[in-house]
Amino acid sequence: TLFRSHYRFNRIHRVTQGGSLLEVGFGSGSFLAYMQSRGWKVQGCDLSGSVCSRAAARWSVPTHCGDVASLPEDARYDLVVMNHVLEHAQDPLELLRQLRARMKPGAYLHLAVPNLACWEAGLAGWIGYQPYHFIYFTPKTLSETVIQSGFSIDAAFTHAQFGCWFQTMLGTVVPRLRGAMRKSLRDRLAHRSGTSPVMHAYRAATALFGFASWPFRRLQERFGRGDELIVLARIFS
């Protein structure tokens, strides 16, 4: 979404203001498009050919279909962004080292993963529990992984996402809705009409719960217990 892209841009802009950007596992490609509109030279990297072709067609952003190791050997970037990708990697250390080899001296890494230390993780319906996540990180284990890969950490903090508590509570109270184990509830409803009563009710409930939980979510973040764990790191040699 535009709001999420702007939020990430502001976070990154505090430490680096432009250059070449690589996003690994770029999803819809909207963040690449946003950063391109802000003057960055962007490149997307994803294993899925359909994901790459859709992003290229919709946003006119350059994409590379393949893994990080298959990127051109001479490719070097000022910023690498990897949001909710590292938990899918069977060897996170190796993936981070491959990325480091393609970054310019002094380049930054923006990394986000689900936070196993978040308060929602104590509930069975937490949306971070997914069968395709190979590894879960806490603030301590993510920091250690990033440092062992050859980076120094500039900042590490957590973010409590707007709709996470609502989806977690729903998946906990109604176990069959833990189809969030494969997709979020919103994705499950996406095949229905966007104007259907079910979608309207879901969106309204999510918004109501999200706004009502704002003070609690800020407290969560203050204690490092938000559901999303974010690290800004830099090559130190």
C-alpha cells in the first residue's frame, strides 16, 4: 500500500537518500514503484516468473527472475530491502552473505521479519505462524544472524501492525479461520466481490479494532514486542 511504502521510505531516508536499490521478494512491486518515483534506481529480484512479469507490466520496474546468487556478478547496490523473506530461507546466513557480496561499501540493508517475541505469538491464531516459514526470529537471534553475516546494526526495533491483533484473535477464537496458516483472512475473502457484505464487515471490524488498539500497540512497540521485527544494518568493512 501507499501508506506502508511511505512509512518504509521515511525510515530509510533518515540514513540514505538515494542510489541503487535491490528488493528481494518484492511481492506486488508497489514499494519498488514508490522508490522509483522518489528518484531511486530500482531492481526487483524474485523466484517467481509470474510475480516478476506482473510487477514489470503494472509498475514498469525492472525485475530479475531467479535467486540472489543468479544476479549479475558485477551488480552492486546502495540499499537492499528484504521484507518478510528471510524467514522463508533455509539458510538465512548464506542468503545474507550473498546479498552482502552485491552491496557497495557503506551500503544499507533494510530487513523485516515476524517477531517470535511479540505478544501475539502466545496465541495459536497468530498470523506469523505459517507452514512455509523455515525459521522464526527474536530480536536477539535476528541481530546475531545479521552481525554474523558481516553487517553492523544501526537500528533494531519492532512495529505493531494495524490489523495483526484482529486477525490473531479471530484465528484463535475460530480455529478454522487459521487458514491464515496459508493465507490471511483477507486473502481468503478476496475471491468474493470487493463490495460484498462480508468484505465490508471484515474491513470495518479490522479498522475498528486497529484504531481501538492504537495505545496498546504503541506500548507493544515500546517494549520491543511488536509483531514485526525490523533491522537497519550496514556493511562495516
